[in-house]
Amino acid sequence: MALEITESTLVEDFAATEHIMAALGRFGVRFAIDDFGTGFSSLGYLTRLPFHVLEIDRSVVASICDDTRQRSIVRALVEMAGALELYVIAEGVETEAQEAEVRRLGCHAAQGFRYSPPLPADRVATWLA
């Protein structure tokens, strides 16, 4: 389990975010960078901040089966994340083909409507059963 931080949050006040993450990290809090691959992507975030999880944005995953460039981007992100020892989650997986492709490319996990729509907390236990 990790605290998710969106890239747009990092842009708003990087210094404050860096300070807060360092303080929380001392208590064992783990961090995920959410929506990676959207307009504000910066590799500097991955080297300067204590992230443990990289969540590839659904906009990158959406055309992974049809667009060789998007597939190449995901492949490169997975390889880079591996070198940085980050756990990789593909967001927005909606089809069996997308699921197969993100697995083939080496993503550790996937999330999206292929598995479940968003659920309120009181329905999660029932869904898991």
C-alpha cells in the first residue's frame, strides 16, 4: 500500500512536497507517482523523490494494442522503472488484449474497468469475496 501523489501536485509546490515526503518516508510511508505519462512528466521526480511505485497513466495504456509508439513508451517506462527498483502499475486497463499486452511488457499489476469499476469502501469486501 502506498500514498499516491499525482504529477500535477508535484508541480504546484515541489519543495514542500519533497520535504513532506522525506518526513513521511522516515515513518515508513511508501509513495506512488500517479498518472505518470501525462503532461507534466519529469524523470527528475523519480530520482529526487522517494517513490516506490510508478503508475502509468491510462492515456498511455489506452492505445497500447494499436499504437507501436505507445507500446514503446510503456516498454521504456517499465525498463526504466525496473532499473530504479519501482513497482509498475498500468492504469486504465479495460480489455483482455490490453491486459495481455501490459503483462507481456512487464508491468507488475494493472487496474481498470477490466477488473472492476470504482467501488465505495463498503462494497470492496463483497467484491473480493
